[in-house]
Amino acid sequence: MGVNEMMEANDLEPREQAERRFDSSRNALLAVLALTCANIVLAITNADFFFLFSAYIPMDLLYIGAEYSNASGTFAFSALGIIAAFATASIYGIVWLASKKYRVWIIAALVYFVIDTLLSIPWLMDYFSEGVDFSALIEVAFIAWIMYYLITGTMAWYKLRTMSPSDEFEQGEQTIGDAEEKA
């Protein structure tokens, strides 16, 4: 959140604040999906560049598929590796879609991202074993950023779940009552 967004958030009712936090966590989830799918396509097309962040599990499955199909001496991706990569990446998309209607799905997103992050630790340790790598630092920062948004989204879901509709109505009445008293 930027400074202006934080100032605006302070002016919002608790329900609106929680809804914004939840929506921000869904947007972070969509960023994970988009960057991962883009990197899968870039890897399949043998592009010379990649985005600095991808979910680990889909990319690892893609490269495992490539290793098994490498019998011809060329770097080719197997259909099974490609399907597995897109299938595991699509979990983020499914959770993103499901969390719009059923907010509890944000917990599934957090759990899946934590599992993905834990599995990526050995890979990240390899980057840091050779010294400090700037791209690995950005990768860790992005993981922390996504983790922050998924945790705050889960907390927002819980807050929204525990708020009753009458709380929102009473807060509105108090605001109106306070304004009448001041007038």
C-alpha cells in the first residue's frame, strides 16, 4: 500500500478496509499466476529472458519433463511436463476464481504458496551458495511480498467472517448519530 492508499484506508469503515485487503491478496495471487504462466511459455519457446519470479512447483515439473524427454540430445519439453506445469499453475487460477465467491479459498492459496515456497528453499540456497545474487534477492523479496498479501488476505477473510451485518449497520447509525450531535 502506498501512502495515499494508507491515508484513504484510515478513512474507511472496518468492513471496507478488510475487503480492500482481501482484494489486494487476490490481486497478488493473480500476479503469481500470470508471471508463472508467462515463464512457462517463455521456457517452452526457449526465450532468452524470464521474469524474476515464478511459482516453483510448475517450473520444476516443466524442467523435470524436459530432462526425461532429452533423449534426442536437444532441449525439448515433454507434453507431460508441459501439462503438469500448466495444471499446477492453474491451481492458483482456480483458487483465485473460487475466492471471489467463497472467500475461505484464500486459505488454500496461502497453504499452496507456503508449500511451493518450502519446496523452493533448496533451489534458493543454491543461488546463495555462490555468493549474493541480485536476482535471487528479488525472488526472495517477491516471495515475501506475496506471502504478506496472502497472510493479510487471510486475516481480512477472518475479520469479514466474524463481522456481523448488524455491526456494519450499527456503525453507520453511530456515524449518523455523531453527525447529528455535532450539528
